[in-house]
Amino acid sequence: MIRLKDVAKKANVSPATASLALNNSDKVNAETMRRVQKIAAELNYIPDVRAKALKAKETKILGLVIPEIDNPFFSEIAKEIKRVAKKNGYNIIYCGVESQQEELDYINLFRGMQVDGAIFASSVSKVDANLALIEELAANFIPVVFINRLPKHTENIIAVNSELEKAPQVAIEHLVKLGHQKIAFAGKENESRMKGYLKALQKLNITYNNHYTFKNILSFEDGYKLGEKIAKQQDRPTAIICHNDEVAIGLIQSLVRLGLQVPADISICGIDNIRLSHFYNPALTTVNIPNKKMGRQATKILLAELNSSPEQKAKLFKNDYNFSVKLIERETTRALN
């Protein structure tokens, strides 16, 4: 393994000078810097990142804890976070979690100061058992930012949110304008979107029908299976709002396979507005959740915390970071005759 002293020896400089040259320090003249960097490249010298981080007391690495890394909504958030971090000289460690225990493992990793800061996107459970530990992490170790996990800031954690509860309300208002009353919801029990659906029914004086509430429908596969159940219903809903666009697309594929037409026989509305929703045929009517904007904002906040005085950091906590949702009307909803 090539070490710094090997580069220094061949360049006929001290290890300290070689280190300065490799870090583009203005304390080294241009000719020496070029010579050292050329020799380092020829020798395939790779700096010891751990030693450098220990000396500088920073790793230039941010942790991103994210559920469903294969979900387009979260992958789009991750890409935006990576883009902003890279632009500012930071790398990202992706931590895909499917359980509270997995998340706990990453919290313990972060406690070991392997990252400079962390973003937690959403939660893996409606019961946030790890919240106290993350709060301790933020209070004593590294700055933490939440995306769609808590409705407001805690003492040590800034929350970036979208109007998740409002998303199904926007969808229902759209469908009611089209003449629909038999509106179903397929999603996660006791989650913001389900709560928003129930509130909207009450607000618009639409009678609740438990046969129109399909619980724990979260994925493309869940939506596809739900299609068979919908097709067999005697008193089918005229419209269905889905927990996300993946569910909606899976449901549409299943219904079409079973001989039903969307939107001629049944209107479908998603939530999220992932990139595929625009290109799917028929193009999906959905509610836009500005995930890229949230990812960008969360990263900027985290970087600001890392480079702020205590007074500047306190100002960050005085702001609200809430993003509005918006209906995107396309081809999967229609007016009833």
C-alpha cells in the first residue's frame, strides 16, 4: 500500500509538504504542488480518509436513513440530497431500513461519529420507538433533520414536512367536483393520508362506507392484488384514492387485466407524483408531494447547522419548513355522467 511518506520521498519533499500539496494549500508553491500531485497519481496513492477525518474532526459524510429505498418517491428524495451534498463537498451513506431495529443499528453507528450529520426521511413505524434516541443523538453528537416524520421541530431536531394529511383531501375535492360520492381509499391504517381521507369525508358530508376503506395497501403488488377485490365488489366505488402512485399503477394494471376501464368504469387518483406517473398510460391523476424540494431543503438546513454559530442555528429553528401539495389532473379521473 502506497503511503504519504512514499509520495514525499519520491517528490523529495517532507511528508508535511506533500500533505499540503495534496490538499491544494496556498502554503506550497505551484510547481511543487503539481509535482507532488503528479507523483501521487502515478503511484495510485489513496489518502487515508479515516486519519484525515480524525485530524479534522469531520468526515465530510452525511447519513441518510430512508425506508423503501426502491420506492421511487424516496429514491428521488435521496438523489436530490446526494446532489446538494456533493455540491457542497459531502458524500452520502444510504441507510435503507425496514424495521425499528435496523434504524437503531444506524443510530448507534452515527453515535460513533462516523458521519457529520444525518437526515431521517419518514418513519418505519407509526409507533416511533426510536425518537428519544434520535433526540439524544441530535442533542449530544450530530445535527439531525427529519423529513415527514414529525409535524413540528423538537428541541434539537428540525422538521421538514409536506401536507400529507391534506393530500387525500385535495383528491376528494377534485373527485366531488366531478360528481363522485362513492370514493374509496387504499392506504395505511392510522397514517396521515388515511386520516386526511376520513376528515375530508366528514367535511364534505360524504357518508363513510367501511367497504370503501382498504387498509395496509402500500406497494405496487398490494395495488395489483386489490384490483381483484374491487372487481368482485357488487357495489363498487366510482373512484379510488391510493396511498401512493405505485399502488395506483398496480391497481390500474389489475383492473384493466380484469376487463375494467380506467377512468371509464372507475376513476383512480394517486399521491406523490413520481416521475413515472406522467409517462404511464393512461397518465396518472395524482397529488404532488414536493419530495425533491423537501430533500433539498433538509440538506441545506443540515449543512447550515454544521457551519453555523449557536445563534445562527437557533434562528434555523424559528422557521417553518412546510411544503404545500397540489393536484395534478391527468387521464385517470373523469366526470360522472
